[in-house]
Amino acid sequence: MKYLRWLYLLRNNFHLLDRDTQKIVYKTYWHFIYRDIIYLTKSHELAEDVVQESFLKVVASAPSLKCTKNFKAWIQKVALNHMYDLLKKTKKYHHVAEPPIVKDKEVPFLHSSVSEQVENKLRNRTLYDAMNELSPTYRKVLLMFYFNEKSQKEIAQELNTTEQAIAQTMVRARKKLYGYFSSKWIHPNY
């Protein structure tokens, strides 16, 4: 619970906090966001830009939020959306993989054995590798649907195509992903 105190400080007017508290909140935010962004972009400079600019967006928008139930998720979403916007703007499409699922250490039933953790890490790495073998179009559609939680209608609008075309692309992308993943996970070539 102590870890989440900085979130409360973001909900209030950040500019009214003293300078030392502002530094602590920013450093905590940086550590919270940077690891996912650097993992996705593999670029320190881009990750730094995303963290700084998304922090400013969060500070500006957080006090006016009505619902704070999923505040942590909202902060991560702001940073990820900003990262995607920067990538689109600069037209630098880098390797982008989904971040690993982070388990909350305070919930005892989520703890897993070392062997389960290793297996999960290997499975995730295999999945990320399989995602990177997909064409950029397939990868983009799957990331938008699963990671950005956009509907097929929203994806179609954003990509200037029809929902039917997106549905068909998703079917093909999932089939390709399954083929790549299963060839490495189920039948590895060791």
C-alpha cells in the first residue's frame, strides 16, 4: 500500500506540492512507467521522452478524473498511447512487444513456484518472438485489439478500412501467430 501513496499525490494539484515531494513523485512515476516503455521500444531516448511527456499529461488530467478505480491502469494507458503517438509521428516503427504481466506481490494466491515463473517467462519470450515474425500489419492489428483494447470498429476507423476487413485480418493474424508460436513452443527445434 505504501507504494501507491504517490498515486494519491497525482490526483491532487501536483503544482501545489513542495519541490522535494514533486521530485519523489516524478521519480516514482519514472520507475513505474520506464521499465515497460524501454522494454517495448528498446530505445532509451524514446523511453525518456515518453515518460516525461506522459507525466505532464497525467499531471494535467488526473485531478479532473471522475473515477479513480483503475488509476494505475489509466496512467499506464496514457504512457503507452503517448508512445504509440510518438512512433506514428516519427514513423519509426520499432520492435514493440507486449509487456509481461506483473503480478501483485501482496496477493498470496498469485505467487508461483520458480519452475512456473521460468516456464511463464519462456512462454512469454516465445510469444514475443512469434509476434515479431508477423507482418507489421498483423502485429499492429493484434496489438491494437488486445493491448490497446480497441474494438474492431475503432481499429477499422483508425486504419481507414472496413470492420469486415479487420475481422478477416485478425483471423489471419491469429492463425499465423498460432503457427509461429506452436512451432517454437510445442515443437521446438532443439
